Amino acid sequence: MPVLIAILTILFVASFIRSAFGFGEALIAVPLLAFAMPVGTAAPIAALVSITVALVAIAQDWRHIHFRSAGRLFLATAAGVPFGLWSLHVLDEHVVKMVLGAVVMAFAVFALMRHRQATLHDDRHAWVFGFGAGVLGGAYGMNGPPLVVYGALRGWSPRHFRATLQGYFLPASLMTMAGYSLTGMWTSTVTRDYLLALPLVLVATLLGRTLNRRLSGQVFVRSLYVCLVLIGAMLLLQSRGWLGG
């Protein structure tokens, strides 16, 4: 019972953060769930939760999705995934996470210290961030950081940011879940734990949307960069073997 409570609590918090900011549940859920279950079980559960949050968010705010941006990011991600899978065999995971964590933290701290934020005015560079997300997603299941940086640089409002990333994450998570199913990772245990958590996931998604709608644009962007600092720290901890994942 204590293990189940811990699992449900982790999924609730992860779903709330994903709904409020549009990303981050896998980076939170998978490492923490790994303390209570095998990663091979935690990752499919996180993917199912991702699909659920994305479906609810899209149903609520589909009018705020930048479909062109989401489409370009997704197509570039699909192209980057094979390179990520290939990198698993040639690059040391701990070194990659250490470098990525340091770069993400440095960029976020620099952005927080600047009085004038850098911006991208169109989607011409979306393929760079989408491809990077695909490489990182295919290798280590962490496609979020490049997408967050892109959304912040585009200056999307909190509602557009949340909705557009869900327009990206839904097909990406469906593709991931199909892979888990084909490889036998979608088990009855995964389905059982997901169904147990589903009511809490739905409540957390609705609460997260409420917070998202109350954040001003400037506060939201700064919150994104603070989240990136925390993500970078988590990656550094993972690279040192101090955090699961």
C-alpha cells in the first residue's frame, strides 16, 4: 500500500506540472517511479499519462494550438529519433546527460539574468529544436528541453504554449506507446497502475489548467526557465547516478 500511494502521488504531481506548464511529467515521473518499479514499467505508464493529459488539454484548448509549429516540431522529431537510437550504441549516456544538464542550466540561468529576452519571430528554426527533441527522445526519453526552449523563444502565451505542446506530445506519445506495445512493454501491470491513477491524473490536469490560465506571460516565461534549471540539475544528478533514470 505505501508503494501504491507513492506511485499515485508521483503521477498526480507530474500530471499537474505537465498540465500547468505543458511539459515535464516524464522527467519527473520516470526517475521517481524507478525507485518503486522497473523503468520498463515506469516509462509506459508515463507515456499513457502523457496521452491522457494531452487529450484533455487539446479538448479544452484546441483553438489555441499553433498547428503549424506543432506539425513541424513533430516531423523533425520523427527524423531525429533514429539518430537518438543510434547514439545509444556510440555515446556514453552519463556524459551526454552531464553535458545536456550543464547546457540547459547555463542557458536558463543566462536567460533569467537578461533583461531583454531573445525571441524567434517565425517557425523557420523549428526543425532544429524538433530534431534535437527527437534525438534526445529516441536515446533517453527526454525530448522536453529543446521544445521548452523553442516555445519560450517564440514568446507564446501560457495558453498557447500549453496547447501547442500537447498538439506535439499527443502523436509523439502515441508513437512511443505503439513501440512499447510492439516490444511487449505494455503489460497488464502497466494498465492496472495507469487505471488506478487515472482519476487523480484527470483532477491534476484540471487543476494544472487553472494555474496555467492565471499566469501572466512574463511570469510564465520566467517559470519555464526556472523549470529548465531544475531539469538541468536533475540531469546532472542522473549523470552522477544520484537519481534514478
